[in-house]
Amino acid sequence: MSNFYAAQELFTGEHWVSEVNIEVNNGKIISISKQGYDPKNAYPLIVPALIDLQIYGAEEKLLSEFPEADCIEKIYQYCLKGGAAHFQPTIASQSNEVIYKAIDAVKVYKTSGGKGCIGLHIEGPWINIAKKGAHQELVIHSPNLQEVKELLAYGKEWISMITLAPEVCSNEIIDLIQSYGIVVSAGHSNSSYETATQFFNNNIKVATHLYNAMSAFQHRAPGMVGAIFNHKRAMCSLVADGYHVNFNAIKVAKQLMGDRLFCITDAVTTTHSGFYQHKLVGDKYESAGTLSGSALTQIKSINNLVNEVGIDLGEAVRMCSLYPARVMQKLNMTATIDINENADLLCLSADRHLLKMIVS
């Protein structure tokens, strides 16, 4: 039996269409038509559901501290409340023991029917200690080949992204990770402009949280930020909360990068034990006085992009849906609304507040 969702304005991921009816059957979009449109039952806005490629926990459960399927379910529910249908549960630099337990948690969650989880995002510990940010120094190191082989064998199919500093990993290791279909993202890196450009030219297509924990742009040393700006292919995530990055700096980056810039929440939760003890301070989280994560949802990211940066709504939606989908290259995560595609829809009010989520 079909369900119908009327939109005063529909954003397909490519263009806007006015006054349409979307027919959904068995999780698939069957038709998009003006026929049968009922303005009385129409949502003001319908856009593609959002995607979050970096989120650490929810409801006072951090995945690295509670590496279990229940924690991932809590993250999923948090994502749904913020408009994201797909997500990567993430752990910051940790011991191998914790990383393996997080892999187990993703495996249990996905094999038991858990929804939305793309796979595990491992951020660190193979990063540059000079750009550790809030990461725990005790576990940061440069990996050897055997360590990487064992991790990849154990996490095959369950790890979807690894953030690492490419200058502390050999090309052989980076190539090996990518051979498993895992996205390698350059982050927490102190690379020079020249070195970073070489990595992006060779085999790394993505970088993690622009401006944060990477060599800065300076007029005599453009750093990794400059390499990302100047590269024609490299994409990069961004935390659009106004704390991690000033909104005017986002405006500059958007003008330079266009569709290579996408949003993550980098969201954490209040924690009282373990390596990472996050405390909510205003509308952001701190750990031992250091900015350690956001209190964002992806719908908040969109509203910040529109209200504070001046980005068009359709483009802001793409930055939180289509562009992250491109990074992951998953066929079931198109982030567009079209016939025969999965019905992952976000129904919004005229002022862009969440009214209803439809997930396939």
C-alpha cells in the first residue's frame, strides 16, 4: 500500500519543484507528480534526508566508552531527531582493545537489523601529535604494517572511514587501507602545503574538519588548509557550529571550494569517565578546557549555513546530504529524491524545523 507526502516545495537534491505529491511504497519512491496534490495536507518543505559522517555518541554514552550496539542505536535516534538518516559512529584515538570492541559493536548493530549505520569511522590514533587537539596523547602513534593488516582483517566490512595524518603513515599503509574499500581522510595533520598537495594528488580524496587540527593557512606557509583550498578534487568536512570555525571563515572556504565542502556534526555527549570526558559549555563541548566536540545536529548545520553564512537552502542541504554521499560512494545513499530511489525524506516547516522523517 502506498503512502503519499505532499510538498509545497520539494528539493530533489538538484532542483526545486513546487506543489507535488510523492508516492512511497515499500521504502521506494514510486512517483513524483502534481496530480492529486492537496495543499491542506502539504508540508512546506521536503528535502533529502541528511547524512552525518562523524558523530561520537548520544545520551551520555560515548561509543569509545560504551562500545556496544545500544550506544549506536542511541546515536541513530539522535541523528533522526536532527534529520540524518545515515551516519558513521566515530571513535577518537583509542587503544587497539577499544577499537576492536567498537568494530564488534558496529557488527552486532548492523547484523541485528540496526538502521542508518554506514560503518565505523576511526579517527586516530595514527595522527600527528602536534595536531592532536583533544585526542589522548598516550595512544597516538605511527602504525606499522602488521598492526594495520590485523585491524583491517578484523574490521573488514565494518570499518568505513579512517582519519589519519598521512605524514605519519607510509604510502603502502594508505594504499592497503583503501584496497579494503575504506575511505582514508587526512586529518590531525601538520603537513606542509607541498606535502599535503602531494597526498591529495596521489590517493587521498578527503580531509577531516577544515581548519581544525591541521596546519593553518599562512601567507608564507599555506599548510594543509591552503592545499585543500587550492586542490581541484579534495573534499573536506566542516563543523558549522560557529565555535569550531568562525562563520566568516566558512564563507571564505565555501567561495573557494564549492561542492568540495561538506558538513559533519562532530557531536559528542556529556561523559564522566574514560579518556574523553566531555562537558557541555554553552552550546559546545569541552574536555579539560579544550574544545572537544559540538552539540550540533545536521538540521542545525543547515540553519547555521543559511542564517549565518548566507548559503542558499538547497546548497546547504547538499552540504549535509549529497556531498557526504559522494564521499562514501554508497549506492543506497543517493541523497536525492527521484523515482525508484530509497524514500529517505526530511519534511520541514517553512522556517526549516523538522516536522517528520521518512526513512526507507
